[in-house]
Amino acid sequence: MTLLVQKFGGTSVGSPDRIREVADYVARSQRRGNRIVLVASAMGKETDELLRLADQVASSKPGREMDMLITGGERKACALLSMALHDRGVDADSFTGSQAGFVTDTNHQNAKIIKLQPSRIRQALDAGRVPVVGGSQGVSTDSNVTFLGRGGSDTTAVALADALNADACELYTDVPGVFSTDPRLVPNARRIDKISFDELLEMTATGCPKPAMRSVEYARAYGVKLHVRSAFSWVPGTWVTEEGSMENALISAVTHDTSEAKMTVSGVIDRPGVAATLFRTLADADVNIDMIVQNVSEQGHTDISFTVPHQQVDKATAAVDSILDVLGAAGVVADRQVARVSLIGAGMRTNPGVAATMFETLANNGINIEMISTSAIRVSCVVRETQVEQAVASLHDAFELHIPPQNRAHI
Amino acid sequence: MTLLVQKFGGTSVGSPDRIREVADYVARSQRRGNRIVLVASAMGKETDELLRLADQVASSKPGREMDMLITGGERKACALLSMALHDRGVDADSFTGSQAGFVTDTNHQNAKIIKLQPSRIRQALDAGRVPVVGGSQGVSTDSNVTFLGRGGSDTTAVALADALNADACELYTDVPGVFSTDPRLVPNARRIDKISFDELLEMTATGCPKPAMRSVEYARAYGVKLHVRSAFSWVPGTWVTEEGSMENALISAVTHDTSEAKMTVSGVIDRPGVAATLFRTLADADVNIDMIVQNVSEQGHTDISFTVPHQQVDKATAAVDSILDVLGAAGVVADRQVARVSLIGAGMRTNPGVAATMFETLANNGINIEMISTSAIRVSCVVRETQVEQAVASLHDAFELHIPPQNRAHI
């Protein structure tokens, strides 16, 4: 008998109607002989509403109290889903993270799972029941309620799938799977049937919103088969597997990201340890750096550029300003009018021609490249924000991503 | 140092503004040297909203799941109150019922406290912190979340006050205390300074909405001093004490209740066991009976009347219909256009004249009495619903309840 962990949240359970529809689906799935464990995150925008309420009540918000507040959203969704299942003749029980056996560290608002002992979940399954587990939560080693962070319900689902040795972990979302690029920008974007963990990680790291990166890392580390699929059409979506892309595609997808700014520290003295000083200072200031590019040295001085989230630009600027002397640098400037376009594909490892084709395609479309960064399975270019949609469309077209991989002309 | 258990809920914490105001008050109370344990029930109408959501999602609503859903309201209020206290420099920690040590039976939606071991609450107090406990909740002996029922937060507060040996249990509401009658009906209704548990129990049983009857019974059983007071004016309210009314008032209050219907089973054979059959049948149908009156027998037949909540009339009618043969009865009729007016006072025990004065007052005002029921400290009359306000006003006037007891003329 197949054991599935199915995770629902957000718009998938955003209204009473949606909750009933999910319950219909789960009931059908169970009648077909599957054993099912559900994981629920909060309904619709509830987490945002709870955060707004906290803002209205207090300015200092201890993590312990925030976690007590926020985890209520998942708990509510679980109880309602369980009721809807009972209505359909399916015996179901809701469980908080603590009841489900999630023990975490004491790092409130972003707790890490230390131990998972889902004995009550196993008991419920053995009794033919459907356990419905509150996502993104647990109990800390000092017995307080903890929250695993935004997107933590995906991690809850993956961890349960691992501990219960489930056949698959299905993450239901409001999109039908992972696409070759953003379907809102490129109408003939193609849903990818299978993708590797590494490719998906590069995609989530460069602007693809779902699933949460941490859950993909967890799934890769423990060999949990992920299935990203739609809670609206219910048709099969994208499988994410350890083995890598079964399609052997050279290129899987084009992604873009407009959430980061480009910062450039100019006239830095080109001597050992300068980059280390710069990025240690930024790390100490809790600035999240993504791409880093250091230009060639001219007469003993160089420019170092990097990208940071828009909301961290001020913090990053202040941090760099404080060490301009140490760096021997002329100054630091931030440019928010940039976007990143990335090409993702496991097949790139052995195909240096991919990057060249990418740069040519952009040049042919009059798009200037301001920064370049590559990994084994990704090439990213920073371009003007106004040109990013054109960049995505032209690359999707050039690499024939709208065509199934086996039918593409080789590039 | 004084230890106070303070309970807030409903409109008292109905908005972010209200939560901040309660936090201001608690902070001041702590600065004056009091040690404080807070109990919170859900904000405003949140419990009703959760119930409505459940109705929208499912028709069969298992108690276990309802409790998981409903207790979220208290939990949310606790977390927000704790944050607001932190904002004012008061170290505070929220606790669920389970964390606070409330162990209950497995009777979901209306669980009873079996054991209370508030070790975490004591630890928090010893560390100079303010524990904020989720009202009306606990963990059952089989490790599920339980709800103590509507109004259960008062019981939570009283139980904690008892277990911690607190100096008083303060129940904060949207009214300034217990009144000699409903101030909305009678403008010169008087706030009672002190009242006995028995008197308050009779009042809550006959239409006075607060505090919850079960918490008063608990407080009486364990000798917890209750103080019913306002979360809006913050001035002292009504003390409820074991010793009885310190004022030695003959009559304390007039209350009224329009939530019940009068049902009459007519032509019942007047023989032993008939009433037992009737009320056992109603009890088995989960009908809550309040007043019971059996009229004098005429030619071997009698009428039996009783009051039931409006929403149980159909259930009660069906139950009685099913045994009309056994009762040898002609039929059963329900009358929803009735109201009950009650006179409450410990002093009535030894003053039979009180009932007479009550009946005369009603008669002089043209108000017909349809049923009468008395206890040692209460006389209740069922009258037409349209006349109940006049009945309350005339009785309040006749017994001079607007005047402090020591200044009243003896009746």
C-alpha cells in the first residue's frame, strides 16, 4: 500500500470551499487504497494577518511569543481539514507539531528540527486514520512552542516523509509544477516532468518561489521523492528526484529575480585579505550576499560588486562605509534598477557552449550584461530591470525550452 | 507581597488598543508590588468566528477537532498580551493550558479539570515574570487538546488562584461588577459591593451573564475570593466571598431571563412515577430543564410545566411526544413568549413575606404570574415577555434596591 505525505497550505486551503475541495481529494485518494499523512500550513494570508496584529499590539516582539501566535494559523487549518474529512467519512486527527513528535532547537521564529519521533502519527496510520499535522512547528528542548519559519511546512512534510519512509512527499501549490520559465512572462513555458534536486535548488535560489529551499535541501539529503503539483487542477506535476533529470536535458529552465540590488565598492586596494574583510563585515551585519563579482585589477585597484536584497541595501551601505578606510576604497554605490536572469540545467556541467549561447542571445537582443556568475548547473547575468522580461523570453526561445527535451535541436 | 490572578477576555481584549490598555494596567499593578498571573480568553467575538468557520467547513464536527480549533483563540490573545507587556518592560510568558499544567478528562468541548500542576507558572513567578495563561483549555489524559467550554476561562482563573494560593481572583469584564438589577432596564440599579457565592450562583442561574456559574461553584468549593470588576473603568467592583453578604441585605438583586420557553404537558395521569418518566426521557434527550411546576390535580389528571432554552424546544417536544401514551397525556405545547423575573437574596431564608411582597407588586402592576418556583435564596416568576421590563423595574423599586441595604425600610 502506498504511503503519501501530502502538504497543503496558503491559497490551497484559503477558504472553507477550498478546504472542502482538498478533503474531497484526500478522501478519493484514500479510497484508492493510499495511506495518507496530511501537513497543513495556514489558510490564505492568515500568517500575514497575525504578523500585522502583532505589529499593532507591540513593537518589541519576543520570538517565543511570536511563535505561540503564528503557529495558531497552522493549527486552525489542521482542525478544519480534519472536520471536513470526518464529514466525508474519513477518520482524521489533527496534531500540533509537538504532538506529531517534532523536537526543535530553541531558535524561535526559525527553529531547526533536532529530532522527529512521530509515534502518534504511526499509531493513527496503523488505525486506518488520516493524521493532519500542523506545518512549520514543533516543541523546543525547553518545552516551548517553536516555529520553523515561513515555508517551514514544506520541511515538516519532507521530514515526515523521511521518518515514515513514505513513497512520496507531495507538495500541493497553486501552480501545476515547476516550469521552464515564468508562464506569466512566456506563454509557451513548459511544465517540467522531472528535475534534479540540484537544479531545483538553483531555481529556488534565483527567484522561483516554491517549494521552500530548506525543504528541498532536506529532501536531497535524505533521499525523499518530492512531487510538486497543483491543488487546483489535481493533475500530476513535477517530480524532483535524487537521480537527477531523467530527461537528460541540457537546459531545464530560465528564471528571473528582481528582488535584489547590485552594490559596487570601487577603487579597492588589490591585496590579499581585502575581500575577506569586506564580506566578513557584511556577514557580521547580517547582510545576505548572493552573487559576488570582482573585476580585474587596474593599477593595484579593483571594483567588487555583489547583490543584496533591496531591503538590506541601507544596512549593507552602512557596513561598507564603516570600513572604506580599511579597504582603501573610493566609495560604495547601490543600484536597485537591476534584475537577474539565470539559465539552469544539469547538462551544463560539460557544455561550456551554453554560457556563450546565452551571452550571444542577450547581445543580439540589445541587452547589456552587467555582472556574470556561474555554477556547475547555472549561469546568471545581471541586466537592467526594464529588460528582464525580454531577456527571459529570448533565452526561453533560444534554448527551445517550450519543446520536450528529446525533440530539441542540440545547442 | 500580594499575588493576584487577573482574567481578561472578550471585549476587554477585543482590539489591539484594548490589549495595550490591559498591558498598561497590568504593568502598573506589577510596579505597585503585586505578583500577577494573567488568564486570557479569546479576543472579542473570535470564538464565534471560529465556530462559524467550522460550520462552513463541515457538518460533522468531532469534539477533538473543535477543541483544537477553538483553543487557538485564547492562545492568540495570550501571545499578544505577552508581547504588549514586554513592550512595557514587563517580562511575560504565554502558556497554553497544557503548559500551565491543566490536565482534564477526555470530554471534549466541555472538559473537566482533573489535575492542576502549575510548576511552570510557579517558576515564572519566582523569576519575577508575569505568566499569561490560555483560558478554558488543558490537555486530556490521552494527550489531546481540550476546551473547558464557553466561559471556561473564569474557571481557569479560579483554579489557578486556588492552586497558587492567590490573595484574590479578579475577573475583569465590560461591566463594573454585579448589579441589583440590569442597569439597562433600571437606571438607578446599584452596584453591589459584596455578595455571597450562593446569591451569585442564583443570579447566574437566572439570567445574570457573568461570571460563569461553574467558576463560582469552583471558587465557593475551594474558598477562592472573587472580585468581579471592570476592565474599562478599572475601579473596584463586586467582591464575592465565602462569608456571605457582608451587607446582610434581605434582597440583593432582581434578575431576568428571556432565553427560555415554557412547555406544558397537559392531562397527565396523576400517579407515582409519571414525572420521573417524563424528566428521565428529557434528560436522555439532553434537554436542559430549569424550572419545574406541577399544578394541582383535577379528577386524576394534572398539568406539568417546565422551562427549557428556546433552541431545545423542538428536541424537548419530540421527546415528550414519544411518550404521550406512557404519560396518558393529552399533549404538549411550548410557549416562547415568556420571561422569568427573579428576586435574589440570602436574607429571604427566614423571611416568607418576601414572596408575598413580590407577588403583590406584580399584581399591582397588572402583571400576571404564570409559573412560580422558589429556593432558599430566590423566588422566580414566569411572566409574559412583553411585561418583563416593567416587572423588573417595579420589583427593584418596591424592594428599594437603589438604596444601600443599611438605609432601606424593612419590608
